Amino acid sequence: MTVPEEVRRTVHTCISAWNEADETTKQRLFEQSWVEDGTYTDPSVHVEGRDALMRHSQNFAVRWPGAEVVLTSGIVLHHGMVCFTWRVVGPDGRTLREGIDVGELAADGRLRRVVGFFGPFPNLDDCRWEGRDSARAVRHWSDSGGNNKALVSQKTLLLVCGRRR
């Protein structure tokens, strides 16, 4: 599916706003790419409103002087939702952080909401399926013949990722 130029422009304008040092230009770029009451959420913060997002983006420049956000993928679009990957690159070319953003577009084509996830993401080999009921994990037992049995009281499976011990 081809992503319309207006959607690509919105995402690129948003990325440019994060990278902009001049406050007046940063404000203009956020106005072009975000609705006034938009929300931004990532593992470190939840901000509501474009002005709060601008303040949060200023902290980015303080935390990583000379760094910039760069897109590392194309933009995927469906049903008014966008998704793309990015990384923060330091002045020495080193990757400082990487992640993926999923955003919701408003009727006017600007971003209404973005939820970001920081990577790198765990390998599937480091994940396992684990059944859960409302109070406890899968209960295992052996029957009288020594056969292992498992009971899941509700049909819920979770993909649990992390380092294996």
C-alpha cells in the first residue's frame, strides 16, 4: 500500500521537530504535525497536549546534545494508524536508542496520539508462551502414571519475553 505524501510529510515534520534546536521553528513544526490536545507516551513519560510534548522534546536535546532522531524504516499506514521505526544517533554516529512508534492520525492528518516502544526488541528465542488464569500460572502435576499434566482454568496465553535463566 502506498502511503500518501501528506502522511509521510506529517511523520517527517514530527521527526524534524524533535531534532530542531530553534524553539520558534520547533513550535511551528509541532503545530504542523500534532493536534493541540495530542498525547505522547513512551516507557519514560506520558504527556498530554502539544505544549507539553514540546517541553518534553526540549529535554531530549539536554539529555543527548548533538544527537538526532532518524527514521530507520518506511511508514506503514492503515485505518488512520501509522507505524515506523527510528533511532537516536549521537554526534559520533553511535546509536543511543532505537524504537518503534505507533501513531493515530486526526481527521486533518496530524498526529493525535503516539505510543513509542524502546528497543532493541527481544529475540523470539528469548520468549516463551505461558498460560495464566486470574490468580496463578499454569498448574503442573503428574498423574499416578508419572505423566505430566497441565491445567489452565481460563484459555489465556501470554508471550513472556526476557533472558532465560
